[in-house]
Amino acid sequence: MNTQATNKKIRLIMHLRQLGITDTGVLSAMERVPRDEFVPDHLNDQAWEDMALPIGLGQTISQPFVVATMTQALEISDRDKVLEIGTGCGYQTAILAYLCRRVYTIERHKALLVEAEARLNRLKTRNFTAIAADGMKGWPVINGIQQAPFDKIIVTAAAREKPPAALMAQLPVGGIMVIPIGEPGGQMLKRYKKETEESMVVRDLMPVRFVPLLPEVTKEPNDMVAAG
């Protein structure tokens, strides 16, 4: 990393602190995971700015402050098994993997998933499992193996009114889910903590703008993804 990029990274971490990111593990992950590896080459000079950037197929890499806020709200420990809905470019996956025991991540765009897996493998991120599937249905049983429940669940696309029931079912008592809720232009990032099988404590975190949470796996050609 050149001096200019290093200085931008330092400024970003200081900026996140000023905005209320206090979890030292999250700050360390944001500092150590190279965001410039997850953005398209032509946007590399903006990689350490606090802004969302396009990654192809109408998707974005989230603003660092939003990534840090969502991650901090999950209260991740190194014993946690985390489910991520919306792999995207793999940046949030890498942040989670730095903090938890293992990440299980689902992406509906197969082409994005292929690119994300390649990046994560190149960066020697080992504690993740990624599949192309319908994230609204939660993590499926694969070869007879059930991975649910998950200690923490993070959703990087917005549900319209409430979290999908299948995801709630994969959250144990004591588990936390962070998910944007609402229509475009009126979304709120929410934190759900399962107190009992019948009750949730819900807290609003911040207004956000995410792509909508959609069902099924897409069928776009692999050559549509912007090189990253």
C-alpha cells in the first residue's frame, strides 16, 4: 500500500471513531481488511473514502460507516457462527471473518459470488463458506448437514416490512440480527435481539439506503461483473 492510501486508511479509522464506532475489534478489522481489494480497479483511489461504491450488477460495496455500524451492533465474539445474507463483493464477509469463528454467506448473484470467493481466497480468508441461494430462506440443509441456528445474522439488503420468517427461525434465543427494513427512501437499519422464542427486543440504529431483499438466484451471465 502506498503512502497516500495508508494516510487515507488512517483518516477513515479516525473518522469512524468520531462517528461513534468504539468496538476495538471492529476498528481493527476495518483497518486490517484491505477495502481496496474489493472495489473495481477504476475506483481504487476512492476505496478508503467513507462512501458506497458500485461493484456491478446494480450492487454496491457499502459505506464503511454502515459496515462498521452493522458489525458493531452484532456484538460478535470469536466463538460466534455468523450468517450473512448478501455476499456482494465479499468485503463485509471479510470483516466478519476477522471477528468470528465462521461466516456462512449467501449471494443470489452467482457471478458476484464467484468474484467474492476468489478475492477472499486470495486474501487467505479461510473461515467462510459461501453459496449461491435464496437468502430469504436462510441457510439450507446441505448433504444432510444443518448449520442453523446462527449466533448472529446480518442482512445487507432491505426487507420491506419485517425480517423473513425463515431467518428469524435460524436465530437462537440470545441471538442478534441486524437488517435494514422499509421501502426505498424510507429504510431503517434495525437490530433484533431474540429474548425468548416469542419475544424480540428491537432497536433502530440509523436511516440507510440498501438494495431490496429479493428471492431466488439470478441468471445473469458471468461476464457482466465489473472487474475488482
